[in-house]
Amino acid sequence: MLPKERIAAAFEHEPTDAALRSPDSEFRSGRSTSKVPVYQAGFSSRVASALLGREAYVGGGIQQYREAKALWDGPQAHQEFLECARRDAFDLPRVLDLDLVRPSYWRLNEKPTRRLDDCTFFYGDESSSWRVMRFDPPTELYQVVARSPSPPPTLADVVAEVDGFEAALVSYQPQPEQFGDELAALAEFGQERAVEAFGIGLCVPREEIWLEAIALRPDLVRRYLSAQAEYAARNAAALSALGFQYLMGGGDFACKHGPFYSPKAFHDLMLPALQRVSQACHDHGCYHCFASDGDLWPVADDLFGRSGVDCFYEIDRRAGMDLARLRSRFPHLTLMGGISSETLHLGSREQVVAETRSALQAAQEHGSIIVGCSNQIVAPTPIANVEAMLETIRELR
């Protein structure tokens, strides 16, 4: 199978060359000739640089910091940043032979007002609203370290945000240029590999005032999610017309102890919006892929059953989201992940190999599983652990 055919089989719940050629006895002996579909959710720059043998322009906060520097240095520097970012995002799936391509990494297309030092930029206007962001090389984080004073947000601020969001929706029509990275990846890889596209996210903001609004003003949250769903539906139509099938959405709303709000709130507020997004994706021949970290079992029947979601990614194995249990409970669901970024970061080589083998075996036994690290491989991750994961995948997939 071509890589894109392997991904298609996982979504269509058809056997792949892995399932056809790899009995469990071969897997256990290490003699498997299987081809489990594989992907990787994301790489820090440090890890990607080790894999590519050069400084890699991928990652999270470090990419935002690089873009801040490039914007500060002028149009030519910014163009060079964009070219390097695309080159390295595309080289990773080639070098690692991934079946599913992530077309881009984090951006912050906002020129700073001042540069305070090599790692720190000032944004905004000192007479009104401003913030200071600083880059931390060991973690590759680029975070706000100071900001202009402001009173805590209130429900009135939520009202204003919802009103503005709905007003902007009236004239919103997605344009091809807003999906430039996805289109470039499709042109580069579309004949051989599957390409994911973003644009159908759906979540309640995690700020305290929004969580209060769930209890005190659920009508506002319902309006906000309904507007998000409509944005997503319009994007789904546009992305389908451009040739994309695998639409990545969702939004974090849980930790290892469960969701940030009640299953009833999820059922009443999130479920109708999710159903709207799923229907739009299906109407246009696309798959609705939903991501969130954490323990999602308290809302699993709504999220993975009644919602119409086709795929679950960012699977948090350490929060109890087990591949085999998920496939058994929701046989229509495609799964992406199975290897925890926490295990790669903090585990031993033996733990990494065991977790990788477990994910591969689940994929072979149950099908419709695309194996890889479920979330970003963070900067402090030992390179030896990443190599152990990749070696195990190459040996046993």
C-alpha cells in the first residue's frame, strides 16, 4: 500500500497490509513484515534538529519566537523564516517515512513593538494594552512574562466576546490562501501520503470566567459553540473543495482527573455543536478528527458515540485512554497515537520500547489505529528515547 492508502484503510475500517501479513506470533518474535500506519503529532525543534542533522524550524513556542525575530529583522528575514519552516515541516515526514503529514507548526504573525534583549520582545502600546514575551531555550517556550494591568474578566466580557464572534461570522467565507501550508503540503505529498488540515476546532475556552459561564450563563456558551460550529462547517466545505479529507479539530478540555466541566454540561452544550461539525464534514466527504488530552471516559459515549466524530487523536494513554479499550467500545472510531510524550520525556528506554510495541500490537490486533506519539515531543526529551521509539516502529511495523 501507498502511505495514503494505509491511512484511508484505517479510516474506512478496512484491513491494511499490516493486518493481512502480521499474525501475533510474528509480532512477538520480532519478525513482523507489517505496515501499521504511522504518524507523529509534533516535534520540538531540538528533537527534530537531531533527526534532520541541522537546525529544524519546527516546534511550538520556539517557532513563535523565531517569527518575532524575523518580523523584527524585516520582510526578507520573515520570508526566509517561512521558507525554512515549510522545508523542515515537509522534510520530517520524508525522513521518518510517515503516512500522515502535518503541514505546519506554530505561528505568531505579529510584529513586536520593541526588542528588549535577545530573548525578549515587547508587544503593544505602553499607553494602553501591552505585553512582554520571553523565550526560554531549554523548554522552547515563548510566554508572556508581564502585561498591562487590567481588571479580572467578567461575564460582561464574555457577552462582548460572543457578540463580536457572532458578528464576524456573518461575513465569514473561507478563502484558499488561509490554507496555504495545507495546499503546499497537498501539492508536495498528495500523490503518495495523506495530508491533514486544520480549521474545525471546537472548545470552550479554559479561562476561569468561561468555566463560570458554563454554570451561570450556559446560553452564552451555547451561542459561542454554535458559532464555532458554523465556522467549522464553512471551513469543512472549503477544505473539501480543495481536496482534503482528514480535518483536524477538537480542543483540550480535560486533564488526567477528567473533564474540566460536568458530563451534563458536555451533553447539553458541546454535543449539539459537535454533531453540527460532524454532519458538515460528512456532507462534504470528510472525516471529523477530534483531539483533547486527558481522561475523557466520563463523556466518551457522547464524544465518541453520539457526536458522529470519526477519529480521536492526542490520545492520553497515561490518563487511561487505552487503545484496545477504545477500539472495543467504539468500533467505528479511528485512533491516532498510543505512545505518550510523557513516556518519551521521562521514561526509560525499556519503557519507551514497551509502550511502542504495545501500540503497534494493538494496531495489528484491532485495526483502524495509526500509531505515533500522541502529542508534541517536548524539547527536553532524550534523543535516545526518540530513537528507541523510531527503531521499534521500523522493526515491527
